[in-house]
Amino acid sequence: MTTTRPGRLIHRTTAILVALSCATAVSACAARPASTPGDARSTIEQLGAVPIPAQTGPPAPVQASPKHPQIVAVGAPVTVTVPEGSATVTALGPEVEIPPAAQLPLEHATATITVHATTINGQLPLRPGDFSVRDDHGRDIPLRATCDAPSDPAHSATLCLTGEFHTGNAQITWRYNTAPLALWTFTTELD
């Protein structure tokens, strides 16, 4: 009669499990096509898959007031609340006017930023003097109102602000009674 000691049984069981794990891993690797360095499969094998959230629509507006101004990228909506009312406001642009015979790159060009407000309650007028633009060299860019877009202060308003812009980063700031409400950052490209 042959007897097996308990220690040997554990070692044999462990050895069998290790062998099965190795065989499973080898067959799984053999079934998968080889990946080349730098492709998506190779990256996933090395790092693991990262879930990418689906785009669900435009970003939600951030809340701003004279005591809580916001800094956002141009195109981002801001819901502004002042004593007279509230509105969702978006600055778009700049839309650059490049002359047809111009040689690129340009030193500077005329460009327009469009500010659009949709009233939530009360009235929130858009006045050209409440907006200012400064470039990344600290230069103020004089603006002039240039569009005569139809506006209905009870529902919406559009303001077009035109100036001479240089290539680079800049910001447009909206103030209410000298207090900043919102600052939109943007880049002007003239090449």
C-alpha cells in the first residue's frame, strides 16, 4: 500500500494548476494576432484599455456673477447673473478678415468677436464699452461695435466687436460696473 504525505499532495496540486495556467496563457497568446509596436492593440496590451467617455453635447454653462467671475475658452457658455437679470452668454471668434491679395503670414489683421446672449430673466444688455480685449503681450486691442444684428432685449442680443488682432493668445473680458463677469481666452492665427 502506497501512502502520500499531505505536503506532496499540495505540491502536486500546485504544479498541476501552474501547468494549466501556463497552457491557457500560451494558447490565448497564440490565438491573438501579433501586434506591432505603436499600434492600438500593442498599447492596450502594454497599458490596458482606458474608457473614453462619449460626448453628450455642448458643455453646460458655468455660473458667473460680479462676485464670482469665470474664465473659459472662447465658445464656452457662461450663465451670468446681475441685479437686472440673467442670461447665457457666449463669445465666438475671432473671425479674421484676410485681404484677398495678402501674403501670409500677416503681422496683424482685422478680426471680429461675436458675443451672443440669451435672456433667462430680466434684462441683461450687451454694451460695447463693457468688453475689452488684451493680447498675450499685454496690449489692449481697441474695439468697435460693427454688427447691427437684430436684438430683442427681452429674449436675446448679439454684439459684434471688431479690432486689429496680432497672431497669438488673447482674452476678451466682460465687465459689469467695472467688476469682471467673464473672461474668454482664444488664439488668433494669421498664417
